Amino acid sequence: MIKRIQKKSLGFLGMIAAVILIGISVGGCRSAKKITTAIAKKDTTMANPVDSSAMEDLKADSIRYIRTLYDHIKSNTLDCNTFSAKIKVHYEGSDGKDYEFTAFLRLQRDQMIWVSINAVLGIEAFRAVITPDSVMVLSKLDKVYQLRSVSYLQEITHLPFDFQTLQALILGNPVYLDSNIVFYRKDDQGISLLSEGKLFRNYITLNKDDLSIKHSKLDDVDRLRARSCDLTYGDYEKKDVVLFSTYRKIAVAEKARLDIELTFKQYSFNEPLNFPFSIPKNYKQK
């Protein structure tokens, strides 16, 4: 059992250290409106023909609306010097088996992410430190350690990300959201935008009331990769002036599928933190 927890805990490290985001096919966005299509549809409902200048005004209004939403998302990203959390993890791998464990996470903005993962009976199984250019992992049950470059995270997750992207994922900020917005949709479920970047298309849905992130679906621009992910944000809490999503559900698929639920049981911002990490002399390098 402990060995299985070790294996799945390492998978969680890969997830936590990697941004499990690449979402549902763009076909899932088929109900979204392309800007020009939406404008044309509005025109057909008018009793009188609209001249070209009116069409341009409608298009400009849509573009301004989309720009306002995009700017709101960017300006409301969580920005803190330090962050710490206790996270309950429910993990279902490609073998169909469920695993649960607790992870403790500490973050120093733009510098370091520290993770400790407990197995059964509160025994610490892994401790890791991730920096913008390196990954260090202690496997305490096996008494081994690994020292790798940050590219190691890309190897074990098959995702092109960096430290900044990982940091954004942990804090609940949007990832792979490009300013190139090509679709939008507004309905009773919320407001959605589809951005298209160099690597991913991101179909992001905002809650209607406060425009917090509700859903993020990303699709690899390279269709041959067939990577997909569905990321849900929920159970928002307001702490001080910060809205924070205390529940995340992540479903990822490429050649295999994994599902992860993260429940933030405790969390704090901008408190003094330490990041204890040392390699015992009797540990062997793996």
C-alpha cells in the first residue's frame, strides 16, 4: 500500500509541478459565438438594413467588451509574496484505482515551491523543492533523492510549462490565456472566452456574479498530440480582499487518463515561511 502511495504521490508531484491543463476539444466550444458571426446574427434581427459604419460600430463594441473581460481577468489574478496550504488530494490514475493523501505546500513568489506529501498514518513520503531552474525530490521511505533541472517536470508530465505557469496553477490564476480572443459567449451559465495562443486554445468560463474563473478547458494546438484537460474551479472563499478557489477538479488525458481533486483545507497569504530541505548523508542519489 505504501509503495502504491509513493507512486501516486510522485504522480501528484508531477501534477502539482506541472499544470495539468489542456482541455476539451475545441468542438466543445461550438456553441460559442465568433465575433463576426455574432454581429451578423444581431443584424438579421433588425427591421432595417444596417450600413457598413453601423456594422463597424457593432464590431468595435464587441471587441471592447471582450477586451474589458480579458483585462479584468488579468487584473484580478492573485498576487502574493508567500502562500501556504494543506491540501487533501483524491487521485484516480489510469489503473482505475483511487488514492487519497495529504499534501502541504509552501510558495515564495517567483523563487521556490516546497511540497511535502504524507502517506498513511501521517508518515511523510516525499519532500520536494522546485525553483525556476531545478527540482529536488527526497523519497523518505526509500531513502533516495533526485536532483534534476526544471525540464524534468516536462518529462514526467509531457507538458510545456515553466515555474511561472506552475505558480499560477497553484494560486488559481489562469494559465495559457492569450490575448488573442477569437470567440465569446454570454448566457445564463456565465461568460466564456476562447483564446488561441501558440501552444493552446483556452476556453475559459467566468461566473456571472463576480467574474471569477469557473472553468478552463484547453486544447493542444497540435491536434496530433491529442492532449486534453478539463479544469474546474469551485467553492470560492473571500479572505481579506482575495477570492480563492478552495476546490479544483482536474481531468487530463493523452495516452492515459487521470483525475485529480484538490480540496484546500487550510491556506494563508503573505505570512513568514521557511522551506526546510536537506539531504541526509545516508540517502542515495537516484
